[in-house]
Amino acid sequence: MSAGSKLKDLTVLVVEDDGFTRSLILSILRGLGVRAVFEAPGAGPALELLGTTEIDVILSDIEMEPVNGLDFLRHLRSGTRPAGVVPPRAPPSQTPVIFLTAHAKAKLVEQARAAGVSAFLTKPIRPALLRDRIMSVASQIRRTPPNLPGPASACAERLTETS
């Protein structure tokens, strides 16, 4: 399967509080062939969207207000939600998250890894690197088909990947 055909099958959520940067990322994703792209101006709207929409990969800025990217990731992984976000709880999610950052300080990288980040990408964003990071984390996607618990779901997942 080519990179383009795999990218077109993914659903990507961009979580970025700066409108210009968010638009730029959306444009790059569409240029790479990602057809299903969602956007959120912050962690709260992103967590609400995740309650109703199946997302394969999340691209998130780290420095956002009022909830930063690290806290967003912690809420995502634990199933908790910041005050005022509906629903107030959700199942913990292992959706791959790529952090976008203008700087990758060692302490920040360590905290993000501890919180469960999948990858990093530094700004300014280069399309080829973004494509490579998305393809890399896309291999982490775990879908559980309905009514197939346990080992049978792993078998169904393999069948889906090879068909």
C-alpha cells in the first residue's frame, strides 16, 4: 500500500489554538492526501469532538491556553475531562498523538513521553516530515471491531490491514 493511499484512509484531528497555524497544518494535510481532517481551537473542543468522532491520529500544539497540550494528553489517556467539557468522563484513549512544538526542551520531552505522546514534530512544519511522523504513528492504531473481544479482534485487525 502506498503512502498516499494509506494517508487518505486516516482521520486526523488538528488541535491548535492559533488560527493561522491551524489553517496551515490543515492545508498541508490536505496536500498530503489526508481527506478526513478535523480541527479544534483547543483541548476542550478537541475532547468534546473525540466523544463523537473516531480519530486515527491527533496533531496537537503543546503551548495552548487554557489547557496546554500536556494536560490535553493526560486527559485523553486517563479519560478525564477539564471542567466544563462534555462528557465529563470518557474511556481512556490510546489514539496516537503527535506534539507540535517550536522548541523541544529535554524536560518537556520527558514529561510528554511520561504522559504517553507518540511522536514530536518541531515547527516550522515540513510536509515530508509530517507525512513520515503520521505514517509512523499510524502503525499504532488499534481498532477493536464490535462483538469480537480478545484474540479474535487481533485476528480481525490483521485481516483488515492486509485486505
